Amino acid sequence: MSRNALRTGPNLRRWLAVAALCLGCGLGLPFGARATPFSTSRSDAPARVVIVEDAAATEIFRPRPDRIAPMLQRGLTNLTGKATIQEAWLSLISTQDVVGIKVYSKPGPNSGTRPAVAAALAASLIAVGLPASNIIVWDKSESDLRRAGFHELIGELGIRVAASAAAGYDSTNYYDTPLLGNLVFGDFEFERRGEGVGRKSFVSRLVTGELTKIINLNPLLNHNEAAVCGSLVSLSLGSVDNTLRFEGDPRRLAVAVPEIYALPALYDRVVLNIVDALICQYEGGQRGLLHYSTTLNQLRFSFDPVALDMLSIKELDRQRRLARAPNVRPNLELYRNAALLELGVSELPRMQIETLR
């Protein structure tokens, strides 16, 4: 299935989302609950995921850069079906694109996206002819990026590092929902007054004004409300303002995250999703807690963000069971809603998984 075939038009997406909410709350059930198993697929074509594993990719929880680059090359060439890394990249981007590598930096360099993986990704893009100045490693917070060590890549590779919040927000691109938020400093409508203020989440101008393509690079890390700090959550909440109205509430996240990801300003720019699964942290959420972590030494590649997130949730559950950690009920409604909006496949049996060792 082509990635553009995964999604319907905006009006139908909105209707489907409303229908999903009606199914969840119009039958006297708790918000988001289901009386029967949720079937999401509109096609029998599976989601394809390529997992590259190298037992020597880390040493004492630290990535080994010399092992990461070959893992990226194997994953990309196998996912795209191209013979060389140059052919693989040029099937996804052009050398005139401005490519944003979206990382998840809040947990720091050990439990969030690892700077060594982002560096290898950027170096690979430079090697095929993309100017270093056309590569932007980004997340929402400038301070999180700096603490995680991403600014060191500026001197090493000549690329850019940017915070979406610092770039300001685009008044013409937003997610609109009746749920009002408590606006904070930095939000586009902060200190504004009037009817409807607080019901929109505006997309960063970094995304709409600079980036032409996005590579989603997120860690394999649990999220207390969304199950995983994955492709959907990382890009959606990292790209817009006024997110406090969703964060901390699994039911609200289950609706908002897929709809934000489905905005053309975001979805149409994403060309690749990668999970930095070198280390899997199954407890702790946005805090780096390596004592709740295990080494997998994997990178996972797909055009389907939902499939990657569902596989991450499965892995997190497996690791909790192995560690005899408390059982967690994941927020699967978020990923079912994402599949309903045709962002990807949420059913594990419909995923084609290839593991390269």
C-alpha cells in the first residue's frame, strides 16, 4: 500500500472521527470504550516493518556510532527495496528538500532519541548530496534539545538544531476542537481574550515555513497516558501549541493525537518513521531511568507510524512481564482512532515484519 493511500480526505476523516466518538460515548459507555472489538482496516494490504538488529550496537547503554550507520543503511535499503543507500534516500527526498529529523529529547540522551542515531541519520543524508544546512534536528523545547546533547551536532556536522516552540506558530494552520485549554506563555493565543480563544492548537512555523520533509525518529519509551512516546505522540504534540488540554488525559489524547497527526501540514511531510530501539525503557515516561530499561540493539523502520507504535507497545508489555513489573493497561484507543483515520494499521496480524540480524 502506498503511504498516500493510507489516508482519506479531510472531511471524511473528520466524519470518521466523530463516528468513532459516537460509538464510544453514545451507547452509555465510558468515553472511548468499546462494546465489541474494534476493526479498523479498509484494505488487506499489510503494514511493512523492517527491524535491524546488531548485538554490538551499544556498549553499557551507549550507542556505538560505527555500528549505527550500517544498521541505518540496511534498514533503508530493505524498506525501500533499493540497491544502494543513495537510491533509497532519493526515493524519499530530493537534494533540494529541507529535511527535519524529529527527535524526542525530554528524557535526555540515554532514554530519549539518542544523538548518535540522529547524527548517523544526518550524516547519511549529507553523503547522498543533501546540504548540511538543509537538515534540521528538532523538537519542541530548546532546553530539552540542549540538555540531551543535540546542539553538539551543529559543530560536528554543520546541521541545524531548532525548537518548534521558539519558531512561533502559523495562524493559518491549526487543529480546532471545542475543548478549551489553559493557555501558557509561548502559546499563540496567550493572553488573548474573546470567543473561541483556547480551542485551537497552532502548528509551528518551523514545520509550515521551513520543512519540506520530516523523518520521525523516536525512542522505544513508555508514556503513561499514551502507552508509548512513539511516532504519533512525538510528532503531534511536538508540532503544535496549546497541548496542556490533552496531556495527562488518556481519553483526550486518544482523540487529539491522531487528528493532529492527520493535519496535511504534518502528515503530508512525513516520509519515514524510525524507532530508536537500541534501548527499551518500560517505565518512567519522560524521565530517563535506565534501571527500568533493557538493551534491544535494534532500529525499526516503516512508512506506517501506527504499526511501529503498536509493535513498541507490544515490546514494552513484554519487557514489563520479563521484569515482573506492574501490569499496565495501554491506551489502545489512540491507535485504533489513528487507524480509523487511515494513518496506518493497528492490527498486529496485518503487519509484515522483517528482522535482519
